[in-house]
Amino acid sequence: MHYLHQALIQKFLWARLVLCIFACLLLAGFLFFASPAFAQADPIAEEFGLNTSFQQVGVAGSSDIKGIIANIINITLGFLGIVAVIIILYAGYMWMTAGGNEEKVSKAKLILRNAIIGLVIILASWGIAAFIMSKLGDATGVGGGIGANCSSDFPDSCIPDNSFCASGLECSALCTCQLPHEEITPEPFKIKYFQTAHEGPAGPYDDVYLCSQVDSVFNEMLNQESVIDAWLDGAGELKIVQISDADVPLDTPIVMTAHMASAGNVIGISPREGDNEWPSNGTFELYIPKTIKGVSKRFLDECLRAGSRCNDRGTYFSWSFITTNKKDLVDPVLESAYPPSPPEPEDENVNRSFTFSLNFSEAINMIPFVDGTTFKAGSTNVLVNQLDGQAGAVVRQIPLANFNVRKTSTGLYFNLNASEISDYDGLPAHFNPYTWYRITVQNITDMCGRTMSPTPVVWEFKTNGVSAGVYGTYPPHEFANTCPSAETFIQFRTSMYDIIEDSCAVGVGASTGLVDDGLGILERTILAVAPHGEEGGDLNIGGAWDPSNPNKYCRIYDFTPKTNLLDVGTTYTPIVTYKASPSATPIKFNQAGDEWEFIVTPADRCANPPYIKSINPVEGAWGQCTTIRGLYLGTSGDVKSKLVLDEDPNDAAKRKNHGQEISDPDVIDYWETGLGKPGIIFSEVPVWDESYVIA
């Protein structure tokens, strides 16, 4: 009986030992054999068995400093884990061969216990290291696995700084292999221009009225804490000093008693001497310390007029101006606006997403009613109300906080931000479709505090059904006869101008517009066509930048240069990432490849399909002139493709190729007579039919 009991105990101990060893082996397998690297001999993923499930949490092989540290941790913990498993197996062997010797059994138990404790410590070390490296990857924006901006279901995903892209390609910020982009260097944080109330055309620095506020306008929204610190600090503080009196230099500059206010991208300093006026016929310098920062936390680096009126003094910039002996006696006037203000007729065809513009006869003071990047709570200077119909009752006031605001040289730009949600379809930063709205602009003052006249100015507009998004692409989707030299661009229904960054440039971050990136045409890089401030650009509906209506610009983004020919026989599926508004979630157009795809054919068998970019006006009475702008419509002498529209839109439109005329009654579908009234309405962009290609 004693021997039976001892045998049962021995069997129990054996079972417990086998179970313990099996559990340790499972843990070791989890640690060392969970990687896909063991499943296939991928020369990129293969790291001699050491690139394990560490990669899932950020401890993966790499050539950067973080990757080197991760590799050292990986190798060290892997070696210690193997040693721990060997010791466990050795302890089990000692126990099994003890033959009832209590001393050997006790020694085996001690070794086994210590080995298990060691393995637990190794696993804990792995977890701690993985956590630290993962958090380090989040902080630096790179990591061994798919990062926050990368998607594992993206067709050609890669990892920035560890891209595994083919030779000659790089991984973009959007995690896709592409040709190296020209580096987009953000514009430095700088003073863009100065504004005063002044007499005559000389500029803001001469004949400044005694009552004038002096505004410094920056290219970036301001970090207000740094502005306050600069105003209160001692040396190099933000201030205005008088350096001469009636052209006679002062021995010691006099610091002016003044009032400072700041909002958005503007610092305004107004006089408090005497009757709130600057001394007459004096020369003054505005000191702007370089400690002032933008919202990007960058310090002030540049003054637009450096070397002339604005000078770099080391720790600060100085800008000089000269006062006259006069006061401003003229009220500011709202001269124009978008949507059009009186006396222009009300616009009944305004897109659901657009930028308002208010353009005055002189510079205005926006600081009293702007807070940061939006209208100040409780202000009534600019109001937008939704109506129940034309000249109808107010349904709701658009909250002031739901607008982005920026000062311009003679007025304001403002548009909806993502806080405003359309109750029609839930689109952020959109007005409701086919809805009347009323704008009220009142009591806005100029730089001397004079109130606009008349006040208020009230007008209405009606939206159409056009929301932000893609209007068209070139070459068109599924076009199979693209020329190697063809233009490649995307056109948006609304402007991609970002009023917060004051930019149309492609990129993410400071000094960029609403288009983040464009990929998929390796030979070319996406750029805005004629961004504002530059001449030309009929693709953007023509001419130099017109500040009265920014909605006409930054709609077409071209993959350039055209001289880099497309590859014959290649199917292209470009992907463009953009935002509907500055704070909106990015949208990847054509991510699935089903919205823009074209095939390139040899030059002797290709065609350039016509493309209509704009029609102005889009509707009108029969006989009224209209302007059609586009590509390959037959006006450039290009014989490969030519569109001819008959005088009567009810007749069949005709296309010409290589001198041969082709009539197609279906083409008329792109024009329709006005319903219930005379006139024509452009309904959609013509689609080029491959049957029109004649080799």
C-alpha cells in the first residue's frame, strides 16, 4: 500500500512537471515563433528569426537609432529566453532521473523554479521594452509597424523612414511608395505687411493719420501668450518709440504710451497720447521682438520688407512710419463682397462650401470682433442667418464659433469650419442646399475708429447643390488612349485655398492648402496651378489673383512637369488626398482605384479628349453670350480632337478628328433647354467616347 501511494505521488509529480515544461515551451513559442518571417523567406522581412511579434508593438528591425536599439533588445531577450528554456529542460531531466533521491529532486525543483522566474522576468522585460518603443514611435512619428497615418489595407502601404520601397522610390507621409518629392519647405513665420490709416497712395508708412492704429499682419495665426509676454517684457519689448520730431532727430527716443490688442494673425497698437493721437509730423519706429511665436510655436524669423522700412535689429525687427498733422475724416465703405452685396443682384447659385469676402474702401480693424481664428462670442459685426425662403423669417443664426476668419489688406475672409454640420446630409463645413441665407455686416470700424457707412449692410444669397469634392479629372476615367505627353490634373468643385494658412500649396502642416498629397503618377509631382499671388493660370479661371473672390482660384492641381512623358502601356490610378475645410478629416479620392484610371498608348495612336473646365454664366436667356473654357476644344489648332457646338443647342453637337466630322445625337445630352423658361443650362462635363478616336 505504501509503494502504491508513492507511485501515485510520483505520477502526479511527473504530470505536473510535463505540464510546466509544456507551458514554458508555449511561452517561448509565443515569444520567438509568432512572426510571419518564419512562414516565408521574404528577403525584406527575413531577420534571421529575430523579427518576431515585437514588430506588432514597435520593436522591429530598422536602420535608424530607434531600430538599432530595438534590434539589440530583440537579440538579447531572444538569447536569454533560449537559455531559460534550456535550463528548464535540464531541471526536468534531473528530476526525471533522480530515482527517488530527495536531494536531487530538491535541487531540480530549485533550478526549475529559478528558471521559470527568469523566464517571467524576460517576458516582463519584453513587454516593458515593447511599450517604451511603441510610445517612442508615436512621439517621433515613425515606428517599426504601420503608423498612425498608415493603413494596412492601403494597396501599396509602406512605413516612413523604414519604407521597404523599391530602389529610387521613397515612402510618402501617406505611406505610399513614390518618386522623391521636391521637399516642401514651410514658409518661415514672418510679418507679412503693415497697415495704417494714411493719406494718399504713398503707402502705410507715410502721412499716417494721428488717430491711426498700427497693425502688424503675420502669415500665421499668433500664439497670444508670446504676444502678451513681448508687450510686458523689458528689453526688446513690443512697443512704438518716437525717434524724430518735425525731421529733427531726438537725442533719446521716447516710448509712446499706447494700447495693444491682438487677434488671429494681427497685432494692433493704437495711441493713447493726448486725445488718443500720435504726435504730429513725427517719425516713429515699431519694435517687434523675435520672441513672438505663431501657433506652430515657430519664432518670428522674417519681415517682408526687410532691408527697407523694416529692418533686422538682431533681437527684434523695426518698422518706421511718419505721421501727418491730419485726422481721418472719411468713413469706410463696403465696396464689394462675395456673395455679391448691394447694389449687385442677389446670387442664387452659390456653392454649399465657399469663402466669404468683405472688401472695404480702406483697411479695417478686425480685433474688436475676432478671437483667435473665429468671430468673438457675442459680437454682432458679422452675422449669417438661415431663412425659410427669400426675404423670409430667420430659421437659425449660424454660430459665430463655426467660422474661420482671416484679415485681408482691405477686409476679411471667412468660411465655415467643421463645427458647422449641414442638417440636410450631415456634411461638415457646408451650408444646406437650395437654401436662402441673410448676411448682416454692421458697425465695422477703420484704423482710426470711424464706423462704416452705411451701416448695417444686409443682403441675401441662395445656395445650389454643389458640395466640396472632385469636379473632374484629366485624362478622364477609363480613357484607354492617353497620349504620353497628356496633361494630368484633378479639378475640384470648390477652392482648395486654406484661409487659416493663407495658402494653396500641396502638403500637410504650416503654409499649405487643403490638398495634402497626390500619388500614382511616378513621373510627375502634384502642384497647385497658378497659386494666388502669381500671374496667369487659366486653369484656375484666369488672370492674376483677385482678392475680392478667392473662390475662383486653387481648384485645379496639376501633376507636373508635362515634359516628363507617361509610360506607354501603363495603367495609372492616381490617388489625391484633400480636405473639405482646414479642420475636416482628409479624404482619399480614388483610393479603391475605381474613380480615376487611364491607359497610355503610343503617340501615333493616342488622342487628347476635350475637357470643359468652366462655363460662365451657367444659365441665361436664349441669345446671351457665354464663355466656355477648357482643353482641346479646337481653338488651339490641335487636329487630334476638336469639339464643335452648333448654334442651336437642339441640333446634334459635332466632333472632328483628323479633319473628319462625326455627328452623334447623344452628345446633346450634355445640354438641356431650361425647364419652363427659355435658355440653356450646362448640366455635366462631356465624356469622351473612344469611338471618336480615328487612327
